[in-house]
Amino acid sequence: MKKKLIIAGVALVLLATAGALALSVSAKTRAGSAPLGAPAAESQRAPLTQRAPLTQPDGPIVASAVVVPVQSVRLRFAMQGGVVAEVLVREGDAVTKGTPLARLDSRALELQLDRATAALAGAQATYDQIEAGSKPEEVAQARARVGVAQAQLRQVRGVVTEDTIAAAQARLDQARATLSRLEAGPRASEVHAAQAALDLAKVALQATRDRLSATKTDARLKMERAANDVRDRQDAYNLLQQQLSQRAERPGDQEQLSLATRAIDTATKALQQATVDYDVARQAEDAGVQAANLQVRQAQVRLDQLLVGADADQIASARADVAAAQEQLSQLQGEQRAGALASAAASITAAEADLQRLLATPLPSDLGVAAAQIQEAQVVVRQAQLALDTATLRAPFDATVAAISAIVGEPPPADMPALVLADLSEWRIQTANLSELSIGRILAGDQATITFSALPDMQLSGRVSSIRPIGANQAGDVTTYTVLITPDTADDRLWWNMTASVTIVPGP
């Protein structure tokens, strides 16, 4: 410990001396490259591209090092949970930027994306419906209500008979029944049944798709095997014909050729039948999936109709109809004919107002709410797509697959990267054990000599290409720094993590 304190004290003295001398001899120092991440030079200190004279020895600096690629990355799945479904590369494969490397089981994520996409389509349909305005049948019904109200007014003005009172009572009953139905909304049993029917239709759709796809795949494999058999039979016939042509004809030669020809015909017929079977399976898949999709859409429409129910305007209109029918009946049965006439006129006014509402353009506030729902659904779709994208690891740059830890059918490794990629087009020599006393003498561009433990007969020259600006604490109070050296020439005998020794010659 005492020795360490002495060394540290000497280092502080040397650094203080170097800082003082830098102010007076900055114009005489050598220009060079600054370490990566070094702060901007201040007016009171020498530029970082210059070296202040030091009182320590000027001899070369020797350090142990390793061979590293010019660029490398350790890839992990951002998604938590799940198992590896595919590993699409092998160790040693060269891949380009964006190439898929491995995938997790993403079926649940695909379903989430499908649900989000369906919700977005629903929000868009709602917006389109509001923007389009009322449906023609709704306008027709409103016109019909205006006509009914006008007829009621004419009836009140006419002679009041038992038939008139009975008709008014019937209209009141009908209006009350309509109001009750609108206020009650869909029954829970109906909604549950419709939802169950939709779920069942979706399950049937998936089952149909799986079953028919499997049948089609089996038919295609049979067709491919039949095609291979035809080629094999034809090759056998050609070989036999070649053999017979090279020698004198013998008894039975023509029979062999005839048998080979019949074998080709039989294989060809089998291929034709397999082709027909494949076409039938493919058409059956298309038709079956379309039919199952139709069942899902019909079930969805039924559920949507039940869930929509009646809006506030419809209920208000139904209440107005009940009040009008009640008032009309009361006036017909009483003595205040004037009130009956007024009520009939009010019914006409209400019906006409309802008609004008349907004919009016949509309110901006309604369109704004619908547009906001679309934006929210779009965000959910993007989130689902992002989650699905993270289930696939892709190469961030052109590289070589150095190591693979992901195993199909197992969760991604938690204590190591799933894949390791490296750009092996160039090598760098990295030393990470330069002390504070040594790092102060080195600048980018300094010459270096590199030797290798495994290649004693090889010596490469190079230059310091970068210096990591932050040091690492080692053994308590000892700080070491990392330096990268670029060899002047390449050599195919170098491998990642091969040990080396570097001798750096600081500039003057």
C-alpha cells in the first residue's frame, strides 16, 4: 500500500508539471488526433491534439492486448417471456443489415395485432357512418312519421267515432311498446348468445383453415412425389435405351423398353391424378375459408346490431310519440277538441323537426369524437405491430454470425445474448491495461508494433486509432485505460480474442 501511495504521488507531481509546461510550450508540441470523447480545449491549456513534454522516460510502452473485430454486437430479445420459434442463421453465416436472425413464438402477438386492426376498422366505419349522415331508410321513416302526424291532425278535425278512438288507442299502445323496447335495450341473453355465436364462428374459421390447409399441403406433397417418380422413370428409360444402343440387340430388349415405357405412362397418370387432387384441395380450401369467413361476418353483424341499441334521439322521439298518442286519445275521449287539435299539430312539428335533424349535416363535435377514436385505434395498432416486430431479432449492420445461444423450443437465454454478430472485415488490436502514467504519453496516430503469442513469426505495424476517454478502476486505486490500434496490413491468420502484445512508440 505504501508503494502504491508513492507511485500515485509521483504521478500527481508529473501531471502537475506537465500542465504547467503545457502553457509555455504549446506552440512547439506535435499535432495529432485527440482521444474519443475528450472535452473541448480551453484557452488556458494546450489543445488535445498536442502533447505537453513530460519528465518521465520517453521509451516505448508495452502492453498485452487481444484481437477484436472493428464492430460487434450482442443481441437479446426485448420481449420478455415466450420461446424461440426459429433460428434462421448458423454460426459463420454472413448477413446484411436488416436480415432476420431469430424469432420468438409470435402467435399471441399476431392475434393482438389482428384485434387492434379490427378495432381500427370499426372506428373508421363509425366515422364514415357519421360523416355520411343518416341512412335513406331512416329518412324514409321520418317522412312517414310526418305523414302519420298530418293524418292524425286530419282525423282529429273529422268526426270522432268509436273507430277513431280505437285507432288512437292502438297507436298509443304501439308507441308505448316501441318506447319500452328502446329503453330496455338488448337482452343480456341475446347479447351472450350473439357473442357465443361469433366466438364459435371464429373457432370454426380457424379449424376450417387449418384442416383445409393441411389437406392442400398433403396433396401438394403427393403431387411433388408423383413428379419425382415421373422423372425417375424417364431417367431409367433413357439409361436403358442408352445401354441397349451400345450393344447388339438381344432377346427381351424390346420387352424391357416396353416395360420402361409403361412405367413412365403409369407414373404420368399418377402425376395427372395428383395434380387434379391438388387443384381440388386448393379450391376446397378457398371455398371453405370464404364460407367460414362469411359466417364470422354475419355473426359479427348480429352482435353489433344488438350492442348498438337505441340512441338518445330515438328514445326521445319514442317518448314524444307516446305523449302525442296519449294526448290525442285523451282529447278524443274528452270535450276539449281544441287541445286535441293543438296536440296533433305539435306531433307534426316534432316529426318535421326529427326529419330535419336527419337531413342536416353531421355535427363537428361528433366527427371530432369519431376521429379521436380512430387515432386511438391507430396507436393501439402501432403498439401491437411494434410488439410483434420485437419478437424478431434482425442484424443491425452487415456482419458475420459469431455465436448463437438461442435454442428452438426453449426460452431465450437470460444470462447471455441470443446471438453475437461481428464485422470481421477489419481487425483492431485492443489493450485495456494501460496505466495513468502510460496513457498520458499516447495520442491517436502514434506508431505501434504488434506481435502475437500464437504467431511468433509475424509482426505487424499499426497506429493508435482511438483512446477510450474514461478509465476503469482496477485493484482499488489503480485506473486503467483502453486503446485501439489499427494494423497497417490485414492478415487472414488473425482471430477474435487472439492474444497479442503491443509496443507503442509515443511521438515527440
